[in-house]
Amino acid sequence: AQKITQTQPGMFVQEKEAVTLDCTYDTSDPSYGLFWYKQPSSGEMIFLIYQGSYDQQNATEGRYSLNFQKARKSANLVISASQLGDSAMYFCAMRWGMTTDSWGKFQFGAGTQVVVTP
Amino acid sequence: DVKVTQSSRYLVKRTGEKVFLECVQDMDHENMFWYRQDPGLGLRLIYFSYDVKMKEKGDIPEGYSVSREKKERFSLILESASTNQTSMYLCASSRQLKGEKLFFGSGTQLSVL
């Protein structure tokens, strides 16, 4: 069975510092995708970044990068130069297949609450 | 702009009532999902639909059922609401192709008294 684990329930980070949010996963499917979402206090779910299991390079989107270590089954999110607006809950999610080219379910981790301090 | 719309932002119901949560997407997505979100537990999948009238149970389907009669609409039904179903319910949709992300509705906070 697929499983996503986020071991850090919460963390404080100082403005302008980098922060790494941990995510490990478990799947026997060879084709899957890893996603990170941000949920600020408003409740909306904001997509941040995606990494496919066959992607050779780590994904980057602006200040977000994904440290993908396939052998270790980890997909950590790195936020560089934290800003006050980064304070939010962050969720790691995995999607896997119905077939090789089409995917079905998404499964989410428990989330990590990040508080950025001035 | 893509949109997933949940019919109610807040809902208060009594124990034993039948509750319908409605979700509509305007993106012609094949896949639709219902999650519940509880503090410390993240988002847990209740049901998933990959086509009209097609559904699969998620991790916590007990006490819930779903209906998808049209591609754009996915309903979550609580046959007899209980207090332990008080939660935030999130609907989401996605294209079926690999790499496609989830689009979320704004959520329904359900309180069962």
C-alpha cells in the first residue's frame, strides 16, 4: 500500500533563511508523481511543485526546489530565502497509476506547519 | 480560470441527518476526489471517481457514499451524520494524465451536533 510520511509536525524558521521540509513515501509502482501543496490560514490549497519518478533532474519553481532521492524514497521540499508569507501548512502528496500513462489517486501526508519569524 | 466549486462553505447538521455535499468542476476533468481534513491527520481520501458513475473507495469510506451522474459533478453523501464526521471536507479534481495536479475547492466545514 502507498504511504506518505511527513515527520515534522511543525517548525519555526527565520525570515530569509532556507528551510527543508521532509517527505518520505512508500510505493511499489514504478511510475508515480510527487507533489507539494501549501495551505495558508485562508484554507486554500496552492500547488507548489511536482516531480515525476522518471525525471532525472530535481524540480525547481522559483524559491521552491524538490530534493528527490529515489533510492531513499524521499522528496524533500526546500524553500530558499523564507518570507513571512511562507507561513502555512505544507503537504506532500503522491499520485500513482491506473496505467503507466494515466494516474489515479492522490495520497497526502499529515502536513508540516511552518511559521516564519521576522 | 479553472474552478472547483463546493456548494457550502459552512454547514451545521444534526446527528442522524442525511447530508449532501456538492462539488462542481468546470475543467472537464476525468478524476474527482473527496477528502476530509483533520488536524494532525492531513488529508484523507474518502472516495475517488475516475469517470461518470465510476468510483473507488479511499482510505476512510465508512459512513460515506458518493454519486457521479455527470462528469462535472461529484456528490458526497453522509447517510446518517454522526459527530465524528465533523470535519473540513475538500473536493478536488484532476485530469487523468500522469503529472497532472489536483485543483481544490475552497472546502466545506461541516459540524454535526
